[in-house]
Amino acid sequence: MDMQTSLLDRLFSTGLLIDTGVEGLYGRSGAFEDVIARFERLIDAYGGADGAEAMRFPPGMNRAHFETSGYMKSFPQLAGTVHSFCGGELDHMSLLQCMEVGGDWMKDQKPTDIVLTPAACYPLYPTIAKRGRLPAKGGLYDLQSYCFRHEPSNDPARQQLFRMREYVCMGTQDHVTEFRQTWMDRGLEMMAKVGLDVTMDVANDPFFGRAGRMLANNQRDQNLKFELLIPVTSAAKPTACMSFNYHQDAFGAKWGLNLENGDVAHTACVGFGLERIALALFARHGLDIALWPAEVRKVLGYQD
Amino acid sequence: MKQKIRDILAKHGALPVPVDQLAEDSDLYAAGLSSFASVQVMLGIEEAFDVEFPDNLLNRKSFQSIAAITRAVEGLTGSAEAAE
């Protein structure tokens, strides 16, 4: 049995995660959710004074915005679309007959206007663009959403539906790269406080195909993405638990985000993989939260 | 070969300036070549010259200038002497 299966099995047997029969689609126990809530309060303690505007979107986004985002150019393999039955009564009868005999009933489902959110910040850009030019001090936003990525796996740190907390910064190049550096420093400090061993490394997104290899190489060459890696199922191959992304003016140009003086805005975001951070804590300190080191429990606000 | 490369750049590069105004060693990224457009150029060149870029050439440097693209294509087609 490999180490990934064994951590997943232990999470199931303690009830921290709940098996649904689909790889990467799990229920969470109250204790698991509580760890995430506490870690989010730690995030608030670091970022709260920055004055970000908080917004919460459901885990589905406007399909037209998804199409504009260009996600299908880069990650077609990860996207999830929402389809529904849109027929009449006769169609319903044939649907039921098809299901009865185990046929391909999904083939007549029609696309809806909703696509599953691939990253918490995706609904933000069109929302901000609609407001007009950014204020003089730029924009800072606080987001959290369940996100979907179609990548079934028995690695508990690679889930298909998971939560991402994000801060997104819009402004000049200097402004947003300073924001990114601030959060890289904060990320290292936060993880040290909760007793996690971390490394920071340059990274790339999982772009699709050979064209994607070139995009990935370009992204690395320009240091556009960094990841904070923490061991979860493997010390040799630690898991990305935070990412720090500088989009240059790509999103600004795509969405029409402009500074007060009319220049195209640069953007950057910092993302926390909340389930991954919780899993890193369980992997490091054990599955019984009562037995976690006193200083870690204190940082997370557990009463002793 | 260089004219063919210029034609591909004009078709796929989505550059804000006319390609024939660019010198051979002009920085294409400075001229406005985006990451996505450079991928389109790469695919266009593969098709036109019937070559496949290996992983070690799939990077920004290979598409930095018309001269750099020419060098890469010459390396892949083995036509360096023929081009002299």
C-alpha cells in the first residue's frame, strides 16, 4: 500500500474525511472544518488590517466570463461544466427509459450558463472591470470559494472540489509585486508558527499539451509563480499549499482593468489551499487534534 | 527561410507593429509578442517547416527574435549550411 492511500485510509477511518465513492470528492468532519476555520482566522490576523474588500461567490461562475477568461486555452483537462435536463415530458420519458437500461442518459443533458469555478478569483475580474477605473490606491480583494478541477486521484491533497482562499491585488507593477512579496514573507512566518516545514520554489501551472509546456517554461523563466511547499503524503515530493502569482498585465488587458490614469492594471494573487493546509497539519502533528503541540494549538486558538 | 518566418510572425504573432519593420535581432517580446502568441508562432513554424520543437527549445529564448527563431529552425532542419 502506498503512503498516499494509507493517509487517505486513516483520514477515512478517523472520520476526518468521508468517502463518497469518487476519488477526490470527500465529505469533511466537524473537526476538519474547524481546523480550516481556525486557519482562516490566522489568515485574517495577518491580512485583516490591509483593508481588502471581501467577496464570496458560490462555486459556479458565469459561463460567458469563463469563456472570456481563456481557461480552455490553458487547462481544458481540468474544467467542469454544469449541464441540465431541458426537455419536455416526452424527453423525460425517454430519459427514464435510457436510465432504466443503463444507457448514456447524460448525452442529452444541455449546457447551462454555469461553469464550476476553477479558482476563487475568476469571478472577481469581470466584477471589478464593470465598476470602471480602479481607485488611486489600487484594489485589494479577499475571496474564498470551493473550486473544481477534474483530476481524480487517491492523493488526499489532490481533491476535485476543494476550497481556495485568496487575496487579489490590482495596481501598478511595483504595487502588486510588493503585495506578492509581503505575502511570501507572511506565508513562511505563518507556516512556521503552526509547526510546518516549508520550502518556497518557483513553479508553473499545469498547462495542457505541448503548447502548454512552452507556457510553463515561459512562466518559470519569468518567475511569475512561486509555491510554498509542505510535506503532506511525501517528504520527497511536498505539496503546494500556497501559491503567489504575478499575472503582469495579462488579466488587466483581458478584462479591461484600468488604473485611475487609464493605464492597464497589473494584478497578482496569493492563494491558500485550505484543505491542503489542514492535511499538512494532520500529517505533521497527527490525526488527534487534542495531541497537537501546545504552541500550535495556541496559535490556532484551541483552549487547553 | 527568414521571409517564411516573417510571414508566420505576421499571421500568428498578433504584433502591434508591422513585422517588416522589425530588425532580425529586434526583441519580439519588447515589440509586443505575448506568451500565447509565441505558442501560436511555435505551432505555425512546426507546421510550415515540418519540424517538432524538443522540450529544451520550448522557451522564451527560442522566440526572442527573428534571428533566434531562424537559428532554432536551422538546428531542427539541419539546413544551416544551405541557408548561408
